[in-house]
Amino acid sequence: QVQLVESGGGLVQAGGSLRLSCAASRSIFGINTMGWFRQAPGKERELVAAITIGGSTDYADSVKGRFTIAKDNARATVYLQMNSLKPEDTAVYYCNKRSASIYHYWGQGTQVTVSS
């Protein structure tokens, strides 16, 4: 059974930081490149960061240098450290395998709101 539980979101002022966590089931965590996605109101969901099984990372240009993705294999948990947050980072953040589509299971996400 697939499980994805995101947490760590909240309200923060511009320039602040948040650390998101995603507890994933072993059925998805151990065999896939994992990613953090976000969806702002009225916009499509977008991939912001990804981490391979081997630990290589990739970022969207909009977050490069500000966000860091990491994982704890023992805990099957993926993290997203977000620094220098901007109002345009406001969105619901989700984690999933990088290749996930709308037809796959998604968790409830965690809301991040950045005030100016």
C-alpha cells in the first residue's frame, strides 16, 4: 500500500525558512527517484526538486540555490529545506516519485504560505 505523508508547512515571512518532511512507504521510496512538487492556486502542479536512489539532486530554476532536497533511507523520509522563501513559493507541497502523474496516488500535501 502506497503511503505519502507530508508535513512541516506553515506561514512564514518572506526571507524565512521551512523544512518539509515526507514519510513514504517502502514500496515507493526505495525504488524510485523521489521528488517534491508544488501546486499554487490556479496553476498546475510542478516539480521543484528531485533526488535519485543514489542521492543525486536536481532543482527547478526557480528554487535553485534556495531549496535543498535530502533523504533518510533508514526512515524512508524525504526532506525539503526551503530558505530565502518568497511569496511566489506559496503553494501546497507534495512528495511523490518523480514520474508520478495525476493517475497515481498523492498524499494530502502540506500548505506553505509566504507573506510579503
